Amino acid sequence: MCGISGEITFDGSLADVGAVVRMADVMTPRGPDGNGIWSQGRVAFGHRRLKIIDLSECGAQPMVDNDLGLAAVFNGMIYNYRELRAELEGLGHRFFSTSDTEVVLKGYAEWGTRWVDRLLGMFAVVISERDTGRVVVARDRLGIKPLYLSRGTGTRNRLRFASTVPALLAGGDVDTSIDPVALHHYLSWHAVVPAPHTILNGVRKMPPATVRVYEPDGTYEDTRYWSPDYTRREEHAGWSFDDWTDATIEALRTAVRRRMVADVPVGVLLSGGVDSSLVVGLLAEQGQAHLATFSIGFDAVAGREGDEFRYSDVVAERFGTNHHRIRVGQDELVGSLEHAITNMSEPMVSHDVVAFDLLSREVSRHIKVVQSGQGADEVFAGYHWYPPLQGLRVEDAPEAYAKAFFDRDHAAMARVVSPAVYEAMNAADPDGPSFAYVRDHLTQGRADTAVDAALRLDTEVMLVDDPVKRVDNMTMAWGLEARVPFLDHELVELAAMCPPEHKLADGGKGVLKAAARRVVPREVIDRPKGYFPVPAITHLQGKVLDVVRDALHAPAARSRGLFRDDYVEQLMADPNAELTPLRGNKLWQLGLLEWWLQAHEVG
């Protein structure tokens, strides 16, 4: 796990090593255990290392194999690297380290761009071929590991990449004007901005499940190498609900076992919900004694509870974990907001971003790797917008999905953003770019029902650019690696084939809850659905409201002119009056964006 950066030029000029160093330095928290820089003419790579596999210097990066004529930087974890290494050794490859990075490098040399099909794990990797001048970029199937790209504003024909947007900004020469399509997504789709867009026109992100090959002249070709079908298969025609439950728990056992591969101890972020509790239970079932578990809670605000310790305590006691309760007071929460926002690669409104930041800070004092329950709701249909889609035709799904999920429709956007910004959004698509994106994705095929189509959209897009991004950004800001067993791609493929009625049963996640009943205490399952509660951000008052007001009234915000003054003042007059369908605070949404832009000196 780490932060990677680099530059490739396409006009014959030398790569700017200084820019690569600046980008890598910004990512020191992601990789506090080591750093490295490599350059060869038109290519330069930078790396910050978090030591998880092969703790020796043999696993350092950038990794260069002169015999193969390859150099690579890699961020992630390949869970089957030992098996792949044995296969590669059988094919004649010799290894100088015990790292998964070297397996990625030699695997590419042996199998070419389809080597990604063999990788089980999470990854963003860039490989330079010395002899051809090609550069190959790949991102894992579910986009668990990030990778951002910038082509620059000057006359030089070049590409820069980094694990975070702030790192790219540190390199300089980035167009920081606001992308109106991305802004529309941010304000409509609860801050979900699908690849390739980001909020900045000059920064794009690598799509998940994609291999991109850059030729020496800068042209490139993308290959999408994975996309599960949300259709029923003949081989499952006779399967009962119990059969699907059996298959689900076996696939999840495999997923959590894979994610224990490390040369350091592995713990669990235990929220007290079904998902993380099941991970703990399965690890205990497989003999993980005295497992380190961590839960966080906040002060109650306006009658809203700020912790779920009563549930996480039950799980910790049942499985005898080495449990850590972390309680955060109001003043500590306010003081941590700046750190969380500064370490967001993109602005994210979900209030549990701050919870993950504070939790990660504490956990990183004890351990370097954790498993987390993210992804279960998207994979097994745990959200409230799935049941209304049941029985609808796929072509009717976009309207129903947007009504249940979107923070506002395209018409309402006119009263939020300035006329010039709204005109640019309209030019992108008169129906609104967010609705157009959702409509096109939901109706593209490979889904038998409207629920299947929504699950595919949320797994391939929403999950990648909200929950997963949240976890990566906040854990890695403290040098903590998070692993997500519910996003094991083989488990996702199984869930995609499962009939939606089995997933929607029992109030949502039916087949997963049935699996959980075999492992974890029933009181953790038979409870109202909860979220990572941070009441001080859903109900704005006191110091949190002050910092939001300051951000929106700052000279930079007024100069930028993204939002209509009358709308901002309306929200300020009654800060908690307007909530989104997901119970997010609309004033926080605007304030967070401006705070993020100002923190990174954008514009």
C-alpha cells in the first residue's frame, strides 16, 4: 500500500523529476515507511511506501527489472501473489524479493495486458516498457485503489499521474477551473462523480476495471477487462434461497481469509452493523484469536445518537476480540474537520468521512491493516431505493432511482448555481448530465430487472466514488491499509447472479442476513438499519456551522461565484431546514465543497 506518482512525456522532452518528487512528498502519510524516485529519459516514477508485504528494502519501489526492461509503481495488495509467484517460478522467472509488487511486474512480462485477469486484489499500477516506449496503466475491478491523471495546461505534451488529487496539484500546471458536469454530479448524486470526471477540469481519473496502453506519441487505447452480468444463469435454475445462502457464506469465508494475507497483524473496523460483525465472526470462525477490533462514537446532537457501541460490544464479547472503543467529543470533532477535508482527494459530503478519519487516526496507533464492511449494501441490496424498483421495467428505473437517491433534480439546480454555471450544465445535457448518465447506465443491458440494473450502477459507479473512496482516503491519510472483503470480485459476481428477490428479502440484504444468522448474534441482525452517525454534521450548529459560514462567505467563494447568493443566504437563515433524500444537510454540501477548494488553493 502506498502513494504513487509519475510523469510521461510524449514530445521527446525529459520528464520533470522535480514535479514527481513534489507529488510524492504530498503523499507521505499514505506511505510513511519509505520513498523512492526513478527516471529514465521521458519517464519518471515516484513512490511512498507503507510496508505490509516484504518489509525489507527488496520490496522498495519504484521497482525496476533491467533484464525484462520494465519499471513499475504499484499501489494495492494482491491476495494471491504467493500462488502467482509459484506459477511464474515454474515458468522460469527468478525473484529477488518476496513482495507482491514483483509478482505484478513479472506477471505482466509473462502474460501481457491480460495479466490483470489473474490478479485477486486491489491495485493501481503503472508499468513502463523500456524497449517499446509504451506505458501501461491499470486499475482494479472495483476501483478500490485510486489513480488520477492530468495532461497539463502548457505546451508540453505529457501525462502526470498520482494516487490523490492534492498530489497532482502539488506538481503544478493543472487546470483548476470547475468542471460543470462534475459539479452537477456532486450536487445531484450525493457527491458521486463518475470517472473520468473530477470537480476540476484539468484532473481526470482512471476508470475501474480498465487497462490503458499509452503509445510513445501519447495516443492510448482502453480495454475494460471486467463487468459482471446481472442476469440469471441456467446452472442456478434449481437453486433455493438456502442454496444462495450457502454459496454466499462460502464466498465470504474465502474473501475474508484472502484479506488476512500480510506480514503484519490485521484488525477489523467494527461498526456494530451486520456487515462488519459478519467479517469479525468469520475471522473468529477461522481461528483468528484476540482479533483487534475498533469502534467509534460521537456526542449526541439534537436528540440524534452518535454511537452504536451497544451493538459492537455484543460482537466483541461474543468473539473475544481485543476491542477498542473510541469516543469523540464535539471540540475534537471540529478540530479534525480540517484534516479530513484536506485529505479528501475529491470533496465528499457523507458525514462518515470524518468518522473514518478519526477512527483511522486511532487505529493506526495500534495496527497497519484492517478489514472493513464497506460494499455490502450495494452488492446485496441494503438501501431504501431498491424496493421501489421491484417490479418496474428497466426503462422505468431511471426516474424511480433518481427520485429516491438524487439530492435535487436538474430543474432545482437552477436555483442553486449561478446562471452561467447552469447554462454550462444545460449545454452538457438538457435533461441534466447526472440523470442522463444514470439513464444510460441503467438501460445498457446485462441486467434482467430494474433492481439488477440499479445494483450494477451502484456497484460499478456509486460504490467506487463514494464509500470506497471515503475509506481509502481517510485510512491512507494515517498510513492505514483498509481491505474490503465484500468487494472480492468473485463474491460480487455471485451476488450479481442472485435473484433480486432473495437480496431484497428481510428488509434488504436478505440472503446476506441469512448467512449472518449462522455466525453472529441475532440482536445485531434484527435491528434498525444504522449508518456511521456523526450528528454534528447532519445537524449544523455552533462551531461546525461557523466554519461552513466562513467558507461560503470567504472572498475566494464570492470570486468563484458557483452558487446563487440568495440560495446561500436562504440556507444560512435556517441551516437545518433543507435535507437531501439521504438525510444529508444541503448547507453542509455547499460549504464542504468551498472549504475543500479553498484548502487546496483552487482558483
